[in-house]
Amino acid sequence: MLRYLLCLLVLLLFLGWWLSEMFNRKHVATISLSATALVALLLHEGYRENAYTPVAGDVPTIGFGTTAGVKLGDRTTPEKALNVALKDVQKFEGALKECVTVALAQHEYDAYISLSYNIGSNAFCKSTLVRKLNAGDYEGACYQILRWDQFNGKPLAGLTKRRQEEHTKCLGL
């Protein structure tokens, strides 16, 4: 019986800690992308040594999803691509911190950086998602992530899967 009560106590302590972490929102200036979110982002983007066009009509992309200044024919190395991706993440974090005016939990922040990295800071900051978020509609903002699964008006299976994962992360599930 004592063993059972101790296990129950440990479980309750863990649950209390987990709930505290899940819903503990902080000012965005004090948050940075988590290591697990960075790895997930890089895995979503994938690595390409040579510049390519991901979808007909899209911009040339290289490394881990970098598009700035990329031309077809460009080449990179894993080390250089990782350094560029880390700098890109910092730019997207800076943009998010300028356009999001409410406190976020770590899981929300991670989901929004992943989305912003993929759609661009300008699109992210001007989105209905950010308007909802800044109005305090946290759940509604998370659901807006699901709307960003298209390219030129057509859903892409890979984007749909990524948005579902980001949405789930955003909700803290």
C-alpha cells in the first residue's frame, strides 16, 4: 500500500510539473527555440547539397531550406548549411519577437518558429494567425497553422503533414 501511495505521489508531482510547463507562458523576449524543435525543423526541411526548386514555381532552395540569395547551381556543405540555418532561425525569432505581443509557452513558440521558417517572416507577421494570437485567441491561432498547407492554391501532402505536426505542438498535445 505504501509503495502504491509513493508511486501515486510521484505521478501527481510529475503531472503538476508537466501542467505547469505546458501552460506557463512567458514574454517572447525571454524564449528561444528549443533543441528538439530545431532538430524537428531541420528534419522537416531536409538537407540538399545542391540548390533545387522544391515545387514548380517556387524559389531555389539549398541546405536546410535556405532561400535567401540562392541560385540554381549553388552548392553547400552540411556544416555551412547548418550555420546558415542557425542564422536563419535567429532572423525568424527576431521577427516573431517584433510582431507577437503576447506571452507564449515554449511549445507554442516552437510551433510558430517552425511555421515562420517555412512561410517567411513577412507572411507570418501579416497573418490572421498573428492577429488572433495578439488578441489572446491562443487556440484559434494554433488552428490557423492548418491553413498554411498550400502552394499556389493547391494542398501539398508534405506541407499538410508538417502543419498537422506544428498544430499539435502548438496546442501542447
